[in-house]
Amino acid sequence: MGTLFNQKARPNFESLRGDIDHFLDEIVFHADANNFTKSEVIEAIKTLEMKRTNDLFHYNGDAFDEQIAGIGYLIEKFIDLFEATI
């Protein structure tokens, strides 16, 4: 049933000064390497983040479906046991 009973703690993501410096260096690198403006590189990053967000929603839906199916199975099993005792 996926992560229903064994959910690991999520990492605490934060932006540190070094992360920002690295991020800005990457923007400059990709702008120069691909002959894009820095704004175009930032828009490409935004597009990738939108794809990432959509992918996360999709995978979360898969996990949710799996967990709900497991709960449904347990409810059916409980009903069968309950009906057997009547």
C-alpha cells in the first residue's frame, strides 16, 4: 500500500546563499552556451518547474489511488468478517 504506513519524513528544503550563487552561475552559463538571454533561460527553468509540478501531481495521484484501493480492500474484509458474525 505504498507509503500509507511507512511514510518517511520529507526533507526540509531551503535556499542557502551558496544555492543562489550556484543558480545564478548556471543561468549565466546556459545563456552564454546557448546564445539565449538570461530571461529566456529563466523562462525555460519555469517551464521545467511546471512540468515537474505536473509530474508530482500525477505520481501523487498514483500513490493516492493505491492507498485508497488498500483501504477499500480492508473495508471489504471488515464487512465480510462482520457479516460472517451475524
